Amino acid sequence: MATGKTYDPFAGYKLVSEMWEKQLNGLLYKLTDNKEFVQTANIGLDAYSRYLERLRKNQELIAAFMNIPTKKDVANVAKLSIQVEEKMDILEEQIWNLQEGLSSLNKGNLEMFQETVKIVTQMKTEFQKMAREVSETKNMKADLQELRQGLVDMKIIQVNIQELRKEIDGIKSIKVDIKQLNDSKESNHFQSDIQELKLGVAEISNMKTDLAAMKSLIEKDKQKKKKEPEKEQDKELVLTGVSKSK
Amino acid sequence: MSTKALESNFLLPIKREAKRWNQLYKIMTEPKPEIVPTPRECVWKKNKTTLWFHPAKEKKYETPIFLVYSLLNKVYILDIGEGSSVVGGLTERGYDVYLLEWGSPGLEDSHLTLDNYIIDYLENAVKRALRHSEAKDITMAGYCLGGTAAAILTSITNLPIKNLVLAAVPIDFSIGIVPDKWLEGLQKGQLSFDRFADAHETIPSEFLYLMFRMLSPVYGSPKINLITRAHDEKYVEKWRRMDKWTKDTASFAGAAFKQMFNDLYRDNKLLKGDLMIGGRKVDLKNIKCPLFVFSCSRDNLVLEQQSLPVMELVSSEDKTYKVYEGGHVSLALTGAFAGIMDPWLAAHSQEIHEVLT
């Protein structure tokens, strides 16, 4: 009483029962742990199974005679429904696959449409660009036509130039011919020129000598006039001397 | 004697006992509790299988979680009720959760093999979850045999599995909790369930419950625990849910049952790398994603040694193994599974703000 605990008869009961249980189980374990028991058990199992088989067979036979469905018949019907269920499952899986395929297709289509829209808008801008370019091209065409006209003119000019070039070539060839001719004439001309020059030089030297003679005469006149006081007379003399020499 | 002492010595124990027996009477007379799931919507249904979507309360992570539970038990152990729900815990932490409910096969499903379960149901469910979530990848989380199925699928599928979480997962079937001679008998073909499975076509849930009970034939501890703590309302509530789940085992397709015993228990093909599922060879080396495996220290259904080999078999560079205190289902029942996964998942899931920024 001092500890405050009351006597619990169940605690002891539990302890004893558990002990008994353990020991009895151990005893049974040991009793059955032998070859003979296993063989006997096997024989017992076989006999039981054989009788059960016979019972089932007879049951089926009687039921067949009496036209009564047995559990086996019900099981066969159940099997059919299980088969249907299995088929449904397979179909469901196929539907899933289809759904997945379709969803992936839809996804693909959506992507394609998005791409198409993108392309169309791109094409629109491209068309606008192209329209602008076409107008520019028209202008260019006019320019080109002008250019073409110019080209035609240029071609004509080119033809003229070619003709001119031909003519120039002709002239050149004539020139060459002339040059060749000139080469032979020039040497003659040179000689005649040299001779003319020589003659000229001889004339110049004659003139020099004449001038020197005239100079000496003038010097003599000067000396004479120094003696004359009037300058007027010298001038007349010089002028008359010049007019006389002419 | 004071009134206080009188109260503590006589009145309180009387009140407690009255409550205890009242609760026990209720359990015996009232129907089993209704399990209210975390808000959810059905994403896909095929035969008896349903794929549930539990949206996050406030979504924090882009990567959803795909939960797979064992084929032998009902999945609602992962969503057993508010406060102790694994699914609820994960949605509260910001994860979108997809929960695969295998459903109980009927006679018409007797031909279903592990190949069908893993390829036709699990792989398709993951595909649907990925499609529904619109996430680029997903985290697979498997508990018990659900973990085995998740590991098998991860190793053979091309689906984008970002992370793999395996809880209490059996990979090595050569060891187990059953007596050694039983395993030996299974491995040597002295004990075969083939004819049993063929005769039943679909193994009824009662047989599977019996099979679980045979693993520990004397099974009084849950009831003893209940009687001992019946005055605790919260405990009683949890116990009732657990009790409902334990007795509510699923039936199992005969073909898958045979395949499980022959390929896994007898030939241990998963560990050896010889298992073929849907024409594809199951090689756990193909698991390259980050891996988180954990076991329960007091697991009496799947031993730690059964889970450990997966760590060596996978090619994942980022792999973590941990052992937590608890039994096989206690982490699921208490909702602790969500708390255990959260830190690891948070580090391995894509956060939403990362995407937005």
C-alpha cells in the first residue's frame, strides 16, 4: 500500500500464458521437425486433394445432370467479363496512345500554324517591300532604257571610234610610211641644210668682214669729223654713210 | 481510511475492472470495426485489383510513392485508421501515395500466376500511377511479399522507378521460420502443394489463415494482451483493427500458389537469378536505383537473414539497410513505417520548390 500500487492479477496471468505459449509452440515445433511428419503431411495433403478432386468432379457431374450451374460456370462467366475488361484496358491504352499522338500532332499543327502565320506576315512585309522594289524597278527600267539608248549612242560612238581608230591606224601606217620616206628625205635635207648653213655662215663671215670694213671706215670718218666742230655735220655724215651703204 | 485511499484502493480498481469487462463484452457482441481509409480516389480497376490514389494533404514532393503489399493479406493494414495509418502518415508528410489493392481472387482467377500479378497487374498499375500523377518517375515501396514483387518488377521493367523501399522482404527462401525438415522436404520435393493447389484451384482464405496459424499453433497472446489491457480504450481500438485484419486473410490463386512454393521456396530461383517472369529473366543486379531495405528485430514471419542478400545482389550504389524494433506487422499497424521511410524518401524525392525555381 505504501507504494500506491495495487495487485494486478492480469500481469501474472499474462506472464504465465506467454510462457506456456512459447513452450507449447517450441514443443510442437520440435515434434513436427522430422522427416516422418513431413512425409505424413504430404500423404495427408495428397489424400485430401484426391478426395476434394473427386468431390468436385462428382459435384460437377450431378450439377450437369440436374442442369444446375455450378461455381465453375459462374467463374467461366466471370472470366468472360474479365476478358472484356482486359480488352477495354487495351483499348483504353490504345486510345491514350492515339490521344498522345493526336496531341503531339495538334502541337505540331499549332507550331505549324504559328509558323505559317509568321511566314504570312513575313510574306506581307516582303510583298510590300517587293511592291516598293517593283516601283523602283520601273524607275530603274526607265533609267535602263535611257541607259540603253545611251549605250546605243555609245555603240554608235564606239563604231565611229572604231572607224576613227581604223582611220588613225591607216594614218599611222601612212605616217610610218611617210616617216620611212621622210627618213631618207631628211638626210638629204640635212645635208642641203648644212650646206645652206655653211653658205649662211660664209655669208655671215663676209658680212662680218664687211661690217669690220665699215667699222674701220666709220672710225676713220669719226677721226675726220673730230676735227669738224659741228655735230650736225657728223650726223649727216653718219646718216649719209648709212644711206650710201644701203 | 481516508476517502483518497478508499478511492485508490477500491473505487478505481472497480471502475477499471468494470471498464475492462464492458469493453470485452463489446468486442464479443459488436461487429468488427469499420476501417475508414485516408481520403482516396480510384485510379484504375482490373478484375479484383484496385489502384487507389491518396493525395498529399500539402504536396511537398514531386515523386509519388507506390505502395505494394503482400498477396497473402489484405492491404488495409497500411491504412488501418487515422493516427496509425502508413498511407495517412505519408500524405501528411507531403507525398502523393498510390496504393495497390490486390483483392481476393475468385475461382475464375485460379490460373493467375506471379507473372500475371507482376506484369499484368503491378506493372500496369505503376504505368497508370505514372500517367495519373504526371510525374516523371516514382518511388516503389513494398512490404513483405509485396516487397518481393516490387523488387522483381524493378529488376525487369523499363518504367522510371526512382527509388525502391523494401520492408520485411523475403528474398532468400531457403531459410525461414518453419521447421528445417519442412523446408528440406519442400526443397527435395517430399512435400508438395501442387495437387492441393490444383484441387482447390483458388486457395480459400480460410486455408491461408490456417497456414499462418500453423506457423505458431498456440496463439493466445493477442487475447491475453487484450484482457490485460482491455481498460485502455485506445489499445482496444487498435487491437480490434488488428484482430479484424489478422482474420481477414485473402484467398490466393492456385497457379501463383504453386509457383510461389516451387520457384521460390523449393528452387529459391529469385536468389539464384533463375526466376523468369513474363518471359523476362529476373536478375536483381538490374536494380540500379537508390535502395532502402529494413527489417524488424522481432519479425517472426520474415527473418532478417531472408532480406539481407538483396543488399549484395543489387547494383545500386546508394543502398541503406536498417533494423527497427518491432514485429512483422507492427511497423505497418502503428504507422511507424511512414516515419521510418520519410527521412530517406525526403532525401531521395524531388521537392516541388526545386521544380518551380
